[in-house]
Amino acid sequence: MRIAMLAPISHQIPPVGYGPWEQVAGDLTDGLVAAGHDVTLFASAGAGTRAKLEATVPFAMSEWPDDDPNDPRVWEEIHVAVMAKAVSENGFDIIHSHLNVHPLGFAALLDPPMITTLHGSAWNRSIHPALARFSHLPFVSLSESERSFYPELNYVATVNNGIRCESFRFSDTSHEFLLFAGRLAPEKRPETAIEVARRSGRPIKLAGPIEDKHRGYFDAEVAPLVDGRQVEYLGNLVRADMVDLYPKAAALLMPLAWDEPFGLVVAESLASGTPVIGWRRGALPELIRDGVTGMIVDDLDAAVAAIDGLDRFDRGECRHDAETRFSVETMTAGYVTAYERVLSD
């Protein structure tokens, strides 16, 4: 197949730190090339890829020089337009968009079908008018739970995100500390993770970005709990540091206050052998094998009880589960099946 992969441009590919959409789009692209497909990746300049790179913008948005005026909306329009021109002039079989709703209006103007992975963005109700207008186009969900954000879409498959399991170091032993990984945002509830650690008598390390819009929340709700001893905030770590951190943790905590559609940190933690204690929200009941690779809990008391029983989990089983269910190869095969279904229709 000749595939046009339209990547997001918020962060570089592969991302150095945060950038889950970019990580998935880049890994999927390389997985498709390894499987023998002819892929062109439309992304920001400098993207690392095994595919043909069509650089549509000079920088990823997070890498833009401070002294250079920049409107991300303008560059996203240019990004999509460059892709559309290239597709119209070349014989692609299918377009795969990871760019939210922005390219949907181009779909009727291009010959190959466009399939879209929304990466949970339908949670934002402001994009629903665009989804309503283009609901007939083919979409892929990351989990069955994600579909609840906008059930009316034409979902042709559910494909879990995949990771390069070989990039994560496995350990069958761990330290005492608990881990919170991801955006430090109200819907992620890092303050609840800290409370779980406090009640269980364990130290906790927090790692992840603080978005500007959540700086006030962090300063008021999280920062006062960070003492540098039992509670450490390590900052927004680069990927290499996270690879080193995951296998040392006794468990990953995910006390969600929203219906997260996937959560790459679940797959990354399991690949490192680290079980996940997560709230019964979003995709977590689909991703965590309750009692095997972690625990699904409903409240704080249940989470503390799960921490007390961490010895029951087989860290080797966590790794095996990641390799079986959340590998790049599994994700790639799932998308190839989805492409074939769309093309046959």
C-alpha cells in the first residue's frame, strides 16, 4: 500500500519528552515501513523516520524559535495543504490523519480515502460540529471507551496504541517508590496519587509537563505537597529518563478524573514490568488485566489496599502483556486491517 501519514506537528518526531500523538504516529509509520508498505510521512522538518519525509513546516510548534512570530493555526493549515497537494499529484492508496478535525474538509476533494485517529480529542465538545459534518468518514478509536465521546462517528476499527517494547528495560524487582507519570493536570489528579502514597507509607515520584493553563492548579494543589523527600517532582523528563524510571517503580498510579481514551504510560509501565493501579475510568478497564497486571479501583481506600498487595503481581506477566497487546507490531497489523476494510468498502 502507498500510505500518506499526516502527523501532528505540536512536537517533533520522535518527541524528546512529551508528545504522545507524535510518538504513536512516528512508531506506526516505521512499523508500516518494516511491514513492507510505501509510506510518506507529512511532518515538521527534522522528523526521524524510516519513511519518506515530506517536511511541511520548518519547526514543530513546541520547538519554534522564541523570536519568530508563530500562529499554530496558520501552520496547521499549511501542513494540511502541503499534504493535500502532494496526495493529489501522486498515487496514494489511503491517507491516515492524526491531526484532529482539521483535515476532514479536504477528504471529499481527494481521491484516496482518509482515515482518522482522533487520539481522544472528541472529548472536547467544541470540535463536535466538525465531527457532525464529517461523521460518515472512517474513524479508528484507540479503545472502545473512546467511542463514548462521540458515538455517531463511522468507526471502522478499534486499534490500541503500540510502543516499542524493546526500548523499555524490564526489571523483575523494584524499589519502594510509587510513580505518577503524565501531564500534571486536574483531570489526572496527581494530588490524589500523592494521598495514596501518603496513606500507604511509600514515597512517590511525579514526572510530566505542567501546561501553562494548569500552572495555577499545580501551584495551589500539588506544589505544597512536594517536600523533596516522600514526594518528589522530577520535572518533564526526557524519554531516556522515563525508560530508566519505570522499571524501578513499585507501581504506576493513575487516579483519573476523566475518561482517558488510552494512556501510553500504561503500556510503557507494563513493558517495564511495573503494574498499574488505576481508577475505573475511560479505557483503563480495557488496558489493565484486573488482578494480573494491576488493579482497577473505585476509590482511595481501594487504591491503598491495592498498594498493600503489590507482591501478588508477576512483573514478567506485565511485560508479556505489553509485548502481546501493546507492541508496535500489533498496532501496525490492526491499522493495516483497518486500511484494507476502508479500501474494500
